[in-house]
Amino acid sequence: MKKRYWKIFLAGLLLAAIISHTKAISHAETTQNDLAEQSTESAPVKIAAKSAILMDAVTGKFLVRYNEKERAYPASVTKIMPLLLIAEALESGKIKLSDQVTASGAAASKGGSQIWLKEGETMTVEELLKATAIYSANDACVALGELISGSEDGFVELMNQRAKAIGMDDTHFVNATGLDDDTTEHLTTAHDIALMSRELLKHDNVIKYSQVWMDSLRGGATELVNTNRLVRFYEGATGLKTGTTSKAGCCVAASAKRGETHLIAVVLGSGNSNDRFDTAKRLLDWGFANYEIVTPNIAPSLITQVRVLRGSQQYIMPVPPESMPILVPKGSRDLQQSIELPLEVRAPVKQGQVLGKVVVALDGETLGTYELTAPNDVIALDFCSVFQRMLASLLGEVI
């Protein structure tokens, strides 16, 4: 009889443990689901992607973040960095659009999207640039990289150096194209792609090609159609780059400008092409509907003279810089300006020396800070000069 009660007791303990474990699993699953829903709901629009971000290109402010620092394969969105390096090489004079480039065997053998370069075939930098920016041609991109750095490996090293310089801390490039069949280390984030996209948008000499819908090469024999359909169908589109591989999914870095407002939407890991473009459009639409760029005029009445102690001139009038644009919620007009300026400074004063600042704010939040600087040098007087000035003042004379 005692054995029977003991078995019943043990069975009860086992049943209680099973129930408890089941509840724990159920609670964990519910918590994970809740977190997923919260993460999705944290964005103001539907995000059909693994990660995304919306940035204001003018100020660099991030407006929407969604798993923006999750490392992912970028596919051909990678080519934003080669395009940036090409733009900088053109502006520095290292290369010219008219330069002739002879395709190497390495460049001609690149798979994926290509213009079917043949080893030894010659094209101009401009032709290869069109093929890279419009059609995302891997062979053209590598040929340009070889022109700049001598080899794709050398070019990739330059890409990683430039990425580090602009704060792309979670990025590592393995190649110039974004092909990822043979690598698990070619990774970046939506956040980092936004940073390099912003840099590229500063270079009109290359951006003008990313806005082209259709072009051709080889006397019309090779047609180029932009892989970014937003260029044709989205108002104000300025680029930038698409990318698709089985590892990366469908990706896009899309930029558009309306008025003075220029936005960048990065979408990584969408399940299909429609999702990436629809998500980018929703992000851009939301940004344009809710924010705008304004350029405040600094009130001259706020700026007063600063006394210069022991200087060749007794007072100096600080000058503001040219007004710089700031991002504000759309319709905001009640901007507040306040000044931070000392009553006096000690000589010597150098031209351009920061004397104070003007702070522009909205509802207590600082939106922009403008430095007030010295318009000219003010040398320091020696003891004799100071004594003479004091004596003249006492005697009522004007020096």
C-alpha cells in the first residue's frame, strides 16, 4: 500500500514539473512574440525587411531606426563605396572620365550582373561608371577599382579604410561587388550604409549617373536599365543602389530630394523586390510628410561687441557663419535663438577664433549651433602701449 502511495506522489511531482515547464515555454514564446511586435511597432511605417533606417542627408539625423545595427550581407549595395571612391578620384584629378581602361581577365571573369567585358576590351571611365551606377555591373566596377588601386584587393583595402574614416564601425568589405557566394565576412549594417550613402550624395559628378533610368554602351548594342525602379517612379528620386543575393535577400539604399529636404532610406533583407521598394517608399513618404529643412536667419541684434583686454583694438564684433540648414518637424516656425558670448577676451585674438555661439532650439530641443568668430586678428599690446593708452585716456586725448 505504501508503495502505491509513493508512486502516486512521484507521478504528481512529475505532472507538476511538466505543467510548470510548459508554462515557462509558453511565457518565453509570448515574450519573444511581444518583443517582435514591439520592435515592429517602434517604426512609424510597416517594415518588410530585416533591418532599415531613414536618414536626413543634409544634417545626418536619423529619423527611423529598425534593427539598424544588425550586421547583414549588403549584396550590390556595396557598390556605393566604390562609387564614392571613384567620385573622390575624379575630383582629385587622379582619374578623368575620358581615361581609357583596359579590362583585365579578373574583371572580365566576374559573375552576376555584368556588361560582359572581354579581357583586353577598352572602355572609358565614364562608360564603366555608367555601367556600375546604372546597371550594377560587377565587371565594370572591378575594372574601375583596378584602375584606382592596381588590383581588386588593393581597392577593397581602400574601401575598408574609407569606411573606417566615416564611422562605419560594423562594416567589413571582402570584395568590390557584394558577391557573397564564397564569403561569410562581407558584412555591414543599415546604419553604416546610410553613412556612406550620405557621403556619396555630396558628389554630383557621380550621383547624376545613379539618377539615369536608361542608357546604352557600345554604340547602343548594350542597353543599361537602372536596377532601382524608384528612379523612374518616385518623385524626386536621386538614387542610389540596389542589391540582391540569396544570402542578402533584396536590398536597396534609396534617396530622394524634395525642395531642400534630402532623405536616405536603407532597406536590407526583404523577402522580395516589391517589399524592398515598398518599404523604402513608405519610409521616404513618412519623412517628407513629417520633416523639412529650414535655414534660420541669425538675428543681428543678438550679437554684441566683445571687449579685448590689452589688445590693439578695444572691441571686436563677432561674425556668424553663413546660415546652415537644420531639420525641423514640418510646419515648425517658432524657432528660438539664444546667444552665448563672453563680455571680454584677452589678446591676442586670431582671425576665425571662436568667440561664442548662437543656439537655435525648438521647444527646448537644440536643433543647431552656430559659431561666432573673430573677423580679424587683434595683436596684444606691450606694457608701454598699454601705459600710453591709459595715460591718453586720463588726459582725455584720443590715440
